[in-house]
Amino acid sequence: MFKAHRKTIVWTVLIVVVISTYDVLLHALLAFGHIAFEWFELGLEELIEHVFHTTRHQSQIIVFYLLLCLALFGLHRLWRALPRFIGYLRAKRERCMADMSCYWRECSSLQKAKLVTTCTVGVTGLYFWVFM
């Protein structure tokens, strides 16, 4: 039986570990991202200092404005893509609402009661897990 359900057991254990240690994993991921960014920034500063024969302060100013321009360009691209993304989300929401409505109409009264009970218990469990 263990060999037949090995993949399911491994995925279940992995999901339980991720859910129970999400704060530690998130902190480690953010710390790694910060270290990688600092490493990239320092490398860029050193490259600018070496190529253009600038001082440390001048290279830091240049890197700051380069990163500022990069961030503004990214925000501009995000702003331009936002209307298409919102339209996509609205279309997905409409399709999901139509699917759920069709499913609800096809369910029997007992299935509807089971669905409402399951959703209520799930939301209550999430509420107690997150806020308590």
C-alpha cells in the first residue's frame, strides 16, 4: 500500500511542512533575496568604479539612479498592462460564476447542504487558524 500511494504521501507531507513553517520559509526567502540584491548592487558599484574611475560616493549615486530608472520603467510597464489584466480577471470571474451557478442548479438539496456545511467549516477553520 505504501508503494501505491508514495507520491500522494510525499506531496501531503511536503504541503504540511510548507503550511506549518510558512513564516520561517518566507523569512529565509526574503533574506536570500535581500542578500542577492545587495550582492548585485555592490558588483554594479565596483564595476562602475573600475570602468569610469569614479569615487565610491559617485558610483553609489549612479547605481541609485540606475535602479530608480529601472523601478520606474517597471512601474510604467505594470501600469500599461493593468487594464488588460483587469479585463482578464473579470472574464475569468464571469466564467467561474457561470460554472458555479450551473453546478449549484444541478445539485440536489442534500448536496447543497453538504456544500454549504463544508464551506462554512472550512472558512471557520481558516479564521481560527489565521486570527487565533
